Amino acid sequence: MATRLPPVHALSAFEAAARLGSFAVAADELCITPSALSHRIRLLEDFVGERLFLRDGRTVTLSEFGRRYLEVVRTALRTLTDFPLPHRSAPAQPRIKITVTPTFARCLLVPRLAEFSAQHPDIVVELFLSVPLYDLALSESDIEVRFGAGKYPDIVTEKLYEEPTFAVASPAYLEKIGGLKTPADLRKATLLRSALEPWQSWFEVAGLDWPEPSTGLRLDDLGLLLEAVRHGHGVGLTRKHFVQDLMAKGEIVHLFPDVQLKTPPHAYYIVYEQDVRDRPEVAVFIEWLLKTFGSL
């Protein structure tokens, strides 16, 4: 019969919570949510068949069994840490391979990645790019951030975030066509097309019974779409966190502020195979993604 081992990520959560005397502080140290830490503690309690902590409101203290088990856990973790590895000249750094869409990487992930690296300097992050809606097979990456409908069978899928879609244009383009006062004025504009940001749902919110455009420049990259808008090729659909810097500089104008598609058909999702989350470095990065981008 195979020996059943306790989950290592739950042991580290237990040690941190016992050492710090707080689930919230321990969760912050491990860069996971308090609910995730509580889940790991419950997982370990199910494994040992005993209560590890006594909970009284927000206060937690070790149970008698928890105090005894903590010494065993600390000894085991210390043994693993101190065990000599003569054939390894330097400790191997934990490594995460992440596949992301280009615009998300450029506008959102890379500007915030220093925060993760500062919290976990021992973890090496490797970024790879994929084309939204086309590269739909999990690559050799550990985690993927996808932009799509969120329907990915046979793999774990967690929504990262979504935000409203709205129309934008450059000041020069607006001057060229004589301005746009109402959504109906888009009849005289060139509508930039993208499978990532289709117009049909936005038309419905705007009260326009129009079909999806079939002519005009098509760009299946959200960053390129914004570049086309900035250079005066027409009107495009976008989202706040991609365009806010360009709007602040006055290079792009938010059209019809009262018309926004609050729940667009596409959003950002984290996808991964279930077993990769057993690796601590992968689990901590997923929790960081959810914590960082879930509140956008």
C-alpha cells in the first residue's frame, strides 16, 4: 500500500500561521488570500484527523495536538532545508513558465511583476506570448492567462478580471470626420474590427440595430487595435486599463461616456492543469495573480 503523505503547501501554511499567530499575517507572508490559507489548514486537519487551531472569532490559538504536531512539522521542514546535496553546486531556483497575451503582458502584467519578484526573489518567472482565441492548446507553460469566453474543457479555469468595453478615437480622426455626438453618428466613421472586441454587443447597448461590421481594417491584437486608433484609422473598442495612459495624454478620446458594455463577451482567465498547482511556486503565483488583478 502506498504511503499517504501530508500536503507540503499545507504544512508550510500551518507553520507560518502558528509562528505568526494570525491567519491574515501568514497569508500575507505566503502571498495567498486568507481564505486560501484557511483552506490549507482545513486540508491538513482533515489529513491528521485533529483540530490544529482553536478558533474564537478572529483569534486563533494552537490546540494541544497542534502544539505537539508543530514540533514535528518544524523538524521535518528543517531536515529538508538542511539536508546536504553534494552534487548540487547551487540550489535550483523554482521556476514558473507563464504564457500570456501580448497586450495583457505589456500593459498590466509586466508593470506589476516587480512586486511579485520583490516578494519572492527566489522564484524565476519566464514569460511567453500567445495569440488570443487561436493558441488554445495548453503549451509547455505552467500557467496561461487567456483572453476569451472562458470555456476551456478539461483544464482548471479561473476568471481573473473583466471590465467594461467602450468606444475610442483619436482627436485628429474626430476632427477629420466632423465629430461624433451620438452613437448613431458612427455611420460616417470607419469601425476598426477585431474578433477580440466585436461590435455587436456594444451596438445593442447603444440602441443600434446594426450588424457586425464586415469591412474596414481588422486587427486581432488589442495593442495593435489601439495603435490603429491612435494613428487615426478609425473608431475602436477598448478597455480602461489598456487605454488610460493614452487618454491621459490626450492621444485618444473616450466616446459616448454613458455607453459602455459592462459585461463584454470576453474576459481574462487563468488556465492550468490541476496537478501543477501542487508546486508551491505555481500556487503562490496563481494566488498573486488573483489578488493583484481580481480587484481591478
